Amino acid sequence: MTQILEKEKCYHCGEDCVDESIAFDEKTFCCQGCKTVYEILNASDLCQYYALEKNPGQQLKSPNRLEKFAFLDHQEISAKLYDFQDGNLRKVSFYIPAIHCSSCIWLLENLYKLRRGVLHASVQFLKKRVSITFEEDKITLRQLVELLTSVGYEPEISLADGKKEGKKHKDRSLAIKIGIAGFCFGNSMLLSLPEYLDTDFSLTKDYQVFFGYINFLLALPVFFYAGSDYLVSAWKAIRYRFINIDFPIALGMLAFFLRSTYEIMMQQGPGYMDSLNGLIFFMLIGKWYQSKTYQALSYDRDYASYFPIAVTKMNRGTEESVALKDLQIGDQIMIRNQELIPADAVLLKGDANIDYSFVSGESVPVSKNSGDLLYAGGRQVGSTLTIEIQKPVANSYLTELWNQEVFSKQKTSQLNSLVNTVSKYFTAVILIISATTAIYWHFVDSSQILNAVTSVLIIACPCALALSVPFTFGHTVRLFGKQGLYLKNTEAVEQMARTSDIIFDKTGTITQSKPQHLKLEGDSLNPMENMWLRSVVRNSTHPLSKTIYQSLDDEIPLIKTDAFEEIPGKGIIAYVDGNKLVIGAEAFVTANSSSNKRTTRVYISINNEVKGYYAFENLYREGFDELMLSLKDKYKLHMLSGDNEREKVTLQPYFDHLHFNQSPLNKLEYLKSLDEAQKQTMMIGDGLNDAGALKQSKLGIAVADNIYHFSPACDAILDARQFKKLYSFLRFSKTSMRIVKAAFLFSFLYNIIGLSFAVSGMLTPLIAAILMPISSVSVVSFITLAVNWSGHNAFR
């Protein structure tokens, strides 16, 4: 007996050690490259990489020629690749084709352990992109790329497209595969037509054999190329010891191909190559339809006025609000305290103190001088700036920043968990049904085994089930965006539907800042003091500061503010021409708290002398009464206000719980208490004083007026003009949940009916191949029509 020796497997990449075998540290490697990567990881105590996946690495037979990255030493070239740079801090993104499993993600996000200077790395698995923040004085861009390459993750770098978009060439592989499968399917059907129509068996044996061989040749490119994605996916699943939804598809394809090949070669029949070609062709058509739908949803979400808020544009000495989409290169805009820079720009006037935590994660503000470049996503801390736009506003980039992992909440989606659980066990159940079907037909009519088993494997794909949640919630996000509610992700829809308690901020949320006839109660200000006051409040985005600014005479000149600090929940400390101004709550300005709670007051102090206060009349947002009455019976309503209790009697009928004189910390602690009580909370604030509460809540919504100002901690931005639609949004989120459940039911019914025909042998493989993708398309079509029709009725 000849003993067949199993080839040794490489510990790093899992490939057979064919040409050579290198032993090191009681492990075997196929080449020097794989051994080197292991040594690097072992020296840095990162061998957990191998525990996450079996043989996760890429084969590195050819030694890497790192000198090819010498071009990255040129500053003018490397500068084009950076997403962000300030001092020694750099941020860059790379497309890395080798990313393929959880080990890749783990290793890349632990790069900082391999080399000093790497601060942070995050991976977008589906896009195969890694974003890295590093310090250039400790590791250069070239050294960073060489480090990635040395551990098997060489990035694709293209300077032709300007920067990181080198991979954005249009992928035509799916179209080519559809074309090949369609061509071969059509011709194999024509060749098989005589066989289907030859009831009198008049077709000669020679023609039968000849047509069979031609069908076999036509099936080869379809099986091995057009259908390769399904085969490769199933093989990887087997290698890593799990079963995915492509496994039963690949099994059905393999049964088709092997049985048909046997019949054709042994001249026992024409085989089923036409059915195989049809199966792959229709599945690829379904994949193309799905991809087109996803692209449409992504486009709507990224570019269709995703951030509807406006900025203040300087136009020949006057200020006007313009939408972001209308900004042009060369426009001069004003950036107030805590506002985001919407596009790369040059600083013209003002003391820039930019917080880039939104971009890089580093929260220490950076000072900038006139003429310096300011990057999109930076937040001004201090007085007002005038900047000139240098690049078009890129909503997609701002969306990417908003979705950074540092601002994400650890939420679990019950629906996605359900889908993942069902998909996991669904395939196993189908394999059992297939085996039972084969056993049954073995005893009843063995000639029906192939038709019945392959029909079961093809018809039972849970693709339609898996599509229900992303397509329903994706369309809902798109619809909400058109109505003025901009969600960070689709999980927010489910969380909105589960909401039990709604917590409102007061000032700037349920109230609005409109020009009022204000009069300073107390000492009159002289012209110079009015000029100081107007110059200071111009820097603030707080609704009360904006109202004061709007009430002052436009003819009062504006001068430079030497220092500016806005303390959330308290007020402003600023210096103008060496004079100290303190503006805010009574306790903050005067160190006293009077017993008068009847009005909202903003006190003014100049050079430690209290000048008086402005008294405000609260103007509630349009539709406030109707909205609160609609919400009252269905949700527990809370209000957290930093203001005094003068509005308590007015607001008491609308809210279950009222809390006044709340600091930002008080609001955060209140949300934590609701969280501990297992409440499904939704916090609605203005994004300034409420950042902590917005992040603590299960769902945080920032209400935005016509300013470019919101907190990255929020899950959604609500256009203030659409505040009255809040109940409609909540109600429609529940409608979306019902649509998902209906799609689940539709998918299950389809599989039950289809399986009953397949098991009984009444469903041919060709019909099953057509019905499988049709089920996915029909579910997606149902979802699209249901969401659009329901949305039309909900928001008309």
C-alpha cells in the first residue's frame, strides 16, 4: 500500500509548503517572508493574531522590495496623501486588498504596538480601508507603509487620483461575469432545445453527444469564473469551520456540474449544464440589482443635503446664511465658537484655536495664524473667525467623520441579531432537509434524487431574509433625510421604534431664537460698551446670545475680541480692548441667586460691574402644543432645563417629569439613572450643553437651526423647521419595524412553499434557479413600495 503523506501547512498563511519548509520556534513556514512576519509579531507579543482566525496571513513568497517606496520621502508627494496634518500629527487612509478576516482587523488596529509613533488605526472592513493617525517625527509615511508591507498588508497607493482614491476605478468584474453567464446560458438553452422537444427520440446519438460536449465547454467559464465568488466564499467558510449562506448555493452548483459532467462524458444523458448556467446567471442578476439599490441608498445618504444646516457667509461687509451646498471656492464665511469648519479653508481673520478631536481624536486645541490652512472637521474654540474656502464642501467626508468609532455607541440590534441567528441555523436545517429528501427518493424513485436535492439547495437560500433589515431601514433613512431628520446609521431607526422615554432640553430645543425687542434692565450702556457687548455675543452660538446680537443695532461697529471662553450651562467670559465682559446666568455673573423666578434673564457685567440684565420671553417652536399632545399618551416625557422654574406652570401639562436649573453634568447623571432603570431613552437637545446627555441616551437627536453646529455624540440631526414632525418620525419608525416583520414572513412563506415543491420533486432545477433570485428581488421590491407608500401617507 502506498502511503500518501499530507503536505505540511504554513503556520502563518496556511498554504502547503511545496518548494521549501522552514522550521522556527517549533513551527513550520512556507517561505522566509511568512517566517519574518511571525518573528515581528512574536517580538511584539501580538501572536493573538493567530488565535482569532486559523492561518489568517497572506503568503509572502517574494521578498518585499521596500526601496520602491522611496518616493514617499518627498514632502510634496506625501502631502497629497494626507487626510490631515498639523505639526507632527498626520492622518492617512490606505486601501489594503489583503484585508480579509477578523485577524487582519485586529492586527492593523494594534499597529501602535509594533512601532512607536503610530497613535491610532481603525479599519473599514467592507471597504478594505485603514485610517492611521501617527506622529511624523517618530515614524515617517514611508516607514509606516514599509511597516504595513512587512507584515503582509501592502497598501495600494495611486498619486494619479490625487490621494487615497486610487482604488475607486469602476469595478466591471460583475458586469463581465453577467455577460459571460448570459451568453453561455442562452447558447446552452438553444443546444438543449432539441433534447426538450425530441419526444420521438429522432435526434441521432452523434448529435446528442456533440451537443453535450458543447454544453460542457460552455459551462466551464460559467462555473469556474462567473460563479467563482460563491465557490470561493463557501471554501473559505469550510476552511474557517463555519457555514455561510453561500455554502448551499455552492453545493447545488457542484451537484449540477459533477452529475452533468458524468452523464456527458459517460454518454448517459445530456446533463443539466443549461440549468447550471441559468442558476449562476440569475443569481448574478440578483446580485447586480442588490448592488444598484445599495448604491442608490448610499448616494442619497451621503450627498442629498445630508447636513441641511447653513453657514454665515460674508458678502461685501454683510452677513447672510447660505446652505452648505451653495458654498463655492473663494467664499468667505464666519465660524463662531464651537462651530465646525465645513471645508478646507485659509484663515483670514481672528484668533484660531482649533479642536481637531472630530478628525484625529486629539482634543488639545491648536493655535493657527492668519494664512494657515484649516482642515474640514476642525471646531473653533473661542472668538469668531473669517475663513476663505479652498476646497468644495464634501458632505461625504463630514459624514465619515461623524461616523468615527470614537463617537459610536455600543448598541445591539435585536433584528440584526435575529437575522444572524436564523441565517446561522438555516443552512444546517436545509442540509438536513436535503439529506432526508435524498434518502426518501432513494427508496421511492432514485432518478428523482438529483432534481429534488439540487432544487432544495437552490430554492432555500436565506438571501431574502438577510436583505429585509438593511433595505427597509436604508430606505427609511433616505426618506427621513428628505423630511429633515438625518440619521447617522440604520440602527437608529430600530432604536427610535423602541423608544419609551423622551427627554427634552428647553432653550434652543423646544424654544426658538427669534428677534425680540429687548431692553437692558439696569444701567444704560454707552456706545463703547454696546460695541463691546455686540462684538462678544457675535461669537456665541447659544440661542440667547444670538437673540441679544440680533436685537442690537446693526450700525454698532464690531471689533476684535481679545479672548473668548464660553462655559456650557453658565455663560461667557471675554476681553475686548482690555475690558472684561461676563455674560450669562445670574449666579455666574453676580455670584448671587435671587428669588425671582418669573423670567429668563441674561446678566451683563463689564469690568466686574454688573450693568443689568436682559429679560426673555420664551417663544415655543411651531406646532409645539400639537406635538406634545400627540406624544403624551404614548411616551414618558421628561424635560431637563438649565433655566429657572418660571415656565413650570406652562409646561406642567405636557411633561411627566420637569427638572430645572440643570447643569450639563446633572443632565448626564439623569440619563444614566434612566439607563440603569432599563428605559429606552431618546434625548433631544441643541448639541451644545447637551453633548454628554446625547451620548448617554440610547438615541440622541440634535436640533439644528441655521448654523453649522452639532455634536458628534448625537445619532441624528433634526432640522429645527421640522421639529413639529417628531411624532411622525417616531410613528414611521414603528411602521418600518412592521415592514421588516412582513418581509420576514414573506421570506419564510416563500421558502416553505418552494421547499414543499422541491422535496416532492415537482420543481425542476432550472425553475428553482429562476425563483431563488426572484425571491430576493420580490422582497426588495415589496420593501421599496411599502416604505415609499407608507412614507407618502405619513408625511403628506
